[in-house]
Amino acid sequence: MNQLPLSFCSSSGFHQFMAVVEPNYKIIREEALKKRLHFFKSTVEEKIRNDLKAVQSVVCTSDCWSSLAQHFYITITAHALNNDWSPMSFTLTTQEMEERHTALNIADKLENVFSNWEIKDKVTTVITDNAKNVVNAVQLLSNTTNNNISDVTCAAHSLQLSINKALKEDTISEIINQSSRLVGHFKHSNLAKQSLLNIQKQLGMPEQSL
């Protein structure tokens, strides 16, 4: 909570604060808090395993991303339908990839996670972004495991790439630049801004600012 370390509950400042707020409150020790978290983790993990065991097919999403500190991570999420046809989603792992981000290394990471969660023979599809190394990783995994795993690129990511490419077209880029200069004129001139509002009033139009 609040991105504070577990050692915060043992700090003198927190003890002084609680002594004022609730003198009778018994502050939990850091080690006890760790044990509770480990127990909670085990409980949730067991429930996820049981839910995944009960399904026949699993679709996974793989997201490779970099932190602000430029550390490379991979997040793998499993999706399935239970017996009531209700969708389920579980984040199986988020872990740092210290090795090179080759297709082989990513494929090994995927296979290890699938094996650990006992869904290796249930995964039918892996949804990825359009990065070549990730797409090749799924193809490599499909070939080495003989599970015929399909790769589907993320629709949102594909759409964003298409939009970015379109925005670089000369005609569209020129329209954007001219529009930006037009908006900038009204934003940097109070007189122009007021004139625009006055004209809108005269025409009976809703008053809007750029």
C-alpha cells in the first residue's frame, strides 16, 4: 500500500504515529506480515491452478515492456472460460528478462511459465504485439512443443501502428501542422480568443475555445 516497504511498520516514526492515533493498537511485525503475504500468495496461486485445471483450452497474452529504469520485463496473462462460460483472466507472471531479448529466450520464458502453471498442453493461442522477436518466439515455441500454438497480434497495437504510419503521410502531416499553428494563434492571443467567442455569440453557436 502506498508503495512503502514492509519495513515501514517497524519504523520509529510509524510507532510514534500509532501511539498517538491508537495507543492500544498492537503493531504487526515485519516478519509476521511477510508470512501473511506468503500465505495469501499460496492461497491465490492454488485457486488459480485449480481454475486452470478445470478448463480445456487457454489463451495467453504476452506483453514485453521496459520500466522507467530501462529494465526489460515480460508479463504473461492467461485467459479462459469456466464451466459457466464466464471469462477468467489470471496474471501468471511479471518478471525481469536479464538475458538478450531474442526469440529463443522469449520462447524459453513462455515455455517455462506454461510448464510451471501446468497449462503447456492447453495453450492454443498467444496474443502478442507486432515485434518480430516476440512473433518469432511464439512460432518457435509452436514448432518445438508440437502443440500448434497460434500467434495473434494485438488488434489495439496493430491499429496504433497503422495510425502512426498514416500520421506520417505528407498530406496529413501538413494538415496537423497547419491546425496546430491555427490553435496556437488563439491560445497565445487574448484578443483573438475573445474575437472568436464574440463571433460564436453573433452566430448563435455554442461558445467553445480552441
